[in-house]
Amino acid sequence: MNVVLLPPSDEELEEAIRYYDDQLEGLGQQFNDCFLDTIRYIESGPDSWKKVGEHTRRANIKLFPYLVLYVHEQETIVVTCIAHQHREPQYYLYRVW
């Protein structure tokens, strides 16, 4: 299965990694590892996660207060948002399809 991060999602991922690395060396890598684990979980059952829109689903990133919003299109997972759950709650809703 292909995984595509839309440009805003890619920026959010990089921003979160930088933030956590600034807090503690190596924590950014741990965040990235947990994000990649979440992507693998999504790939193993893309239609089993909670729907938050007609086509959009969400998965929590373990150990961190982040959500991955994505759309499953044929053999592709399109990540539309990597959202912090406590900063600007629900700012990401405009990216729900």
C-alpha cells in the first residue's frame, strides 16, 4: 500500500519532530517511530479506524497527543493531517473529506 502525506501533513510531522527534539534529544525520533507504527497499523486495516467524515478516518499516535487523519483510496493512504489534540482543538476539521 502507498502512503502519501499531503504537504501540510508533512510540515506538521517535521514541526512535531523538531519540537520534541528541542524538549529532549531523541524524543523527536521516538515520535517519528510512533508515527510510523501508526501508519503500519493503518495499512493493516485502513477501514477499521473511526470515521470523522464521509471519507476521512483518524488514528491516535501512541504515547503522544496526536491524531493522524487519513483517507483510504484504493491502494493508497492519503494523510491529510497530523494534529495535536490539545492545541487549537479541531483546527484540522477543514481537512476532513
